[in-house]
Amino acid sequence: MKRILICILVAVSANAFSFCTGGFNDPNYQACMQQEESNRIQKEMLEVQRQQLEQQRIDNMMRQSDIRNNDRW
């Protein structure tokens, strides 16, 4: 799961390096700006998912440590 998120993040980041040119009334410019906004939102969502996965990993490690410590008693 982590590998998939990283691959998606790399793909989104590659698109983020393109920039929009043209006037505000240009439909291509507006579409480009919408795509950039979509990419930004997607990147933020991926960052939240990454943080959640990291927290889950930490929680699992703590739980396993607690189980091991309880087995010793």
C-alpha cells in the first residue's frame, strides 16, 4: 500500500512541474488551472494517507510491544 501511494505521489509531482500559460479567458488555461488545483488536492490527500499509514505502523508496533511485555509477566 505504501509503495502504491509513493508511486501516485511521484506521478502527481511530475505533473506539478508543468505550468499554465495563456490568458484567463483561454479555455486551455482554465483547464490547466483546474488540473493544477486537482493535483494539489490529490497531493494533500496522499500526504494525509501517508501520515495515517505511519501512525498505524507506530500504533501496531506499540501494540506488539505491549503484547510482548504482557507475555513476560
